[in-house]
Amino acid sequence: MSGQPLLIFAAKAVGILAVVLTAATYATWAERRVAAWIQDRIGPNKTGPFGLLQPIADVLKLFFKEEIVPAPVDPVLHFITPGIIMVGVIAATALIPFAENLTLADPPVGVLLLLGISALSGYSVILAGMASRTKYSLFGSLRAAAQVISYEIPMALAIASVVLMAGSLSLVDIVKAQSHLPFAITQPVAFIIYLIAVFAETNRAPFDLPEAESELVGGYHTEYSSMRFAWFFAGEYAHVVIASALITTFFLGGWYGPGPDGVWWFAIKTLFFVYFFLWVRWTYPRTRYDQLMKFAWKVLIPLGLLNILITALIKIWG
Amino acid sequence: MKGIFALFKGLWITLKHNVKNVAHNTFTVQYPDEKRDLPPRARWALRLQRHEDGLERCIACQLCAAICPSEAIYIEGGENPLDNPVSKGERYAAVWMWDAARCIYCGFCVEACPDEVIVMSDVYELATDSREKLIWDKDRLFVPPGVQPRQAWLGYYRRAEDLDGKPLEFPARLHEKEMEYARAKEEPKKFEEKKEFMFLEGEYEELIKKENRT
Ligand code: SF4
Ligand code: SF4
């Protein structure tokens, strides 16, 4: 907050939230268009120019749909879980340094806070399955529980080597440490580990096992309909946008870029990674569950540990 | 190592398709705006024909109703008034009803009809919001006087030149279209064009090469 007047701070907060949520909404449109293009189709192009009003039509449709709450669910949990995923995503927005002077909060332990918050969205997925009390949902959340825990470790390891390089847990300082060279170049292994782990963290293909439509109907959100489903859906896409923003922050030097620095560099990099998420989803098939776990524990985590060790040694002697 | 290379190759292929389709999509027919040409022997909604002078061709012989396997046709014959004839025979169809929902579009009625009354048209947008509207009555079935349906299927064993007397105008057009269709089939060039839809440039040739090797 650093002593800004409250009004300006509030305006910034609302503005950033609006931009992030709009981006998340339009990520659904982008997902459908990109999927269509990759599969030699056209995609939604009738609602407004280039189908740009499609997300609005979708939201309206979801609003007016009948809300079906199955009899055996736990009513309280079933009601609050769609909210939790959004709370996690929105809270993470506050920590992201969009530009030099465009950060809502820069706590000295920003990275730790972020890891905590991102674990929260995992909770919502796990609780959703438990609250639904049906087998498909439960299987979805079982998978989510194992997957989120397994992939949080390599993710944290990758971030740890970034923190070692920057010498700070503050996100702004981490970006500032990349003013000359982004960490994607100086820490390529950590970058790749993070990139892979983040797909598992956001439950996106090829690691979308918690919602694997072909085996689990809809996974953890099978029993959700209407707006409650929409929250999960929006949460997933908001998560994709936030995750892209975090990749930009940790590894691509945030607002720094060739030419004039500024928020546009941040936007361009983030949008590229949003596209990357969609691109990967429509390229690779879903992995098998044992492959997923094996990959985390036998490849990513040892590699991450080794990377930290080497980074630390270079830091000491280099 | 090979696996990692394959990952990037996969991304490259999807990216190529993405870029190609942003620029130009070759597959999709934007249905309500664009419509595909139907093949000349497409068999959709029944249409009933008139003579050139506007009289109805149907003589209410009931052969079509008799052969129809799903009983989709209902006809009531009437005595043809001599002073104001409706058809050219002794009888005419006072009621001619066809149920688009029961019809299986087999075309038997077209074959059975002795007077080239029934043809199958290319009208395939038959969906409505009630079952009653799926039952077509005489007004809807008979083409208006002086009008020819855009496309008409006359049965497997009839051709324009087989018609006795003066051939109707539409079968001649149909015949032309059929010949065009047959020619297109013989010309391998058309298939060359089709190939482009399925594969990216060069991919097809490579596939053939590979198949020849194994
Ligand atoms: S096409 Fe077949 S099912 Fe349809 S009306 Fe004619 S004979 Fe009956
Ligand atoms: S077979 Fe032909 S002539 Fe006979 S009733 Fe049917 S449509 Fe009329």
C-alpha cells in the first residue's frame, strides 16, 4: 500500500480486478477459438464481431439455467466451495507486480503468501468432491489431492531457486532482479520445471485428471450446475491468467522488456502464456495417472533439488 | 530425447493448423448462411407435379399409398368434375397427405407412381415446432402451376429420355447435373483438390511414401 491515499488504492484494486476477470472471461472465448483453429474448425463467430460477445451470452445463459442440487450433497460445503476457488485466484491478483508502480501489495514474504494462496484453490477442488458425495466427484478430488500436493513441491523448488537468485521473497524485488536478464535464461531448468508444474497446479490438460471428462464425467464439478458451475469454470480460467502472470513475474522479467519498460510488456508476455496454455491443451492427450505421479516424484523433484543445490553453490562460490 | 523432440513436433503441427485456419478455413460450411449443393439423387421432401397446363398429374390410383412401407401417405380419391377438371384422368386426389415424420425417404412411392407425379426434392429443412406441421397437405405438396422444383429425383429406373411424350423441363436439367456429377467422379483432378482438405502440403505425399515402404 505504501502510503497511497485510500481512494486511489481502491480504484487501482477495482481496475486490476476488472481487467483480470475480463481476461479470464475472454480466455473462455479464446479457448474455443484456438481449439477450433487447431482442429480445422472456425469456432464461435456468430455472436458479435468474431464471436466476441459469446462469453457474455454464455454467462447470461448460465445465470438463467436451473440450479440442480443433488439430494445427498453437504449443502453448506456444496454452496461455499465454488467461492473458495475464486477467492484464491482474486487474492493472488493483489500480489502480482504488473508494473513498477502498479502493485497492490508487496509484502516482504510475497512468495510464501502466494504459495499459500495457490494451495487454497486446490482445497476448493478437494472440498467440491467431498461435498458432492458421489463417486465421480470423489475420484476427481482424490486425484486432485494427490496431484496438487505432488506438484506443489517441484513448483516451490523452482521458485526457491529463483528466490536464491534474487535474494528476496518480495515479488517486486524478484522482477527487479531480472532487469538485465530474465530468469528464464539464467535458470532454464527451474523455468521448465515451473512451466510443467503449473499445468498440474491449474488442472489443465495434459494434467487435467481431476476433471477428466472421458472417465469421470466432469470430475470434481460433476454435481454442480448453473452459476455454481460457472464459478468453477471462471475460476479455472482466472487461474490460467494468474498462472501466466506469475510465470511472467518469476521467469520473464515482468514489466522489463526490450525497448520501453511498462505494463504492456507484462500484458504481452502474460497473453502469450495464456495462449501457450490453450495451445498445449489442444496438442497433447491427457496423461495416465501413474505417469503423472511418477513424473513428479521421480523426475521433477530430484531435478528441482539438484537445481537448487547447483544454484546455491554458484551463489556461494561464483 | 526422441520423446522430447516429439513434444515440440506436436506443438509445431498444431501451431501450423492454427495459423492456417486463422487465415482461411477450408472445411466449414457456415450452414444457415452457406448451403452445400446436394447430389442430384438426394431424396428429401416429396413434391407433386402438374401438367404443363397446370392440371394435377395425380389420378388417385393409390399405388403410392399401397407401397409405402411406413404408411406415410394418405389419399382420398374424388370423381373428376368434367366441366372443371382437376386432373387429366377420371379421378383426382381430393386429399393428398404426407407425413414427413413417418416417411423413411425410401423413394418407393416415386417408383410406384405410374404418372410421374411424385418426385423427391432437395428440400431438407423439415424441422418444425409441432408434429401437426410435419403433415403436409395438398397445398404444400403440389408445386404451384408453372413452377418447377429446383431439383427432382424421379426414381432409379427413370431417366429424362425415358419419359413418354415431351420430357418435363426439370428432369432434363437433372440429367445434365447427373452427367456433370459422373464426369467429376471420373476426373481424378477433383480428388486431387479434395486431398488438400485432409492434409497439409506435402504431408500426403510423405504418407504415401511411407506406406509404400512398409
Ligand atoms: S419415400 Fe417411402 S416412406 Fe416416404 S412416402 Fe414414399 S414410399 Fe412412403
Ligand atoms: S401413385 Fe401417383 S398417381 Fe397414384 S395416387 Fe400416388 S401420386 Fe397419385
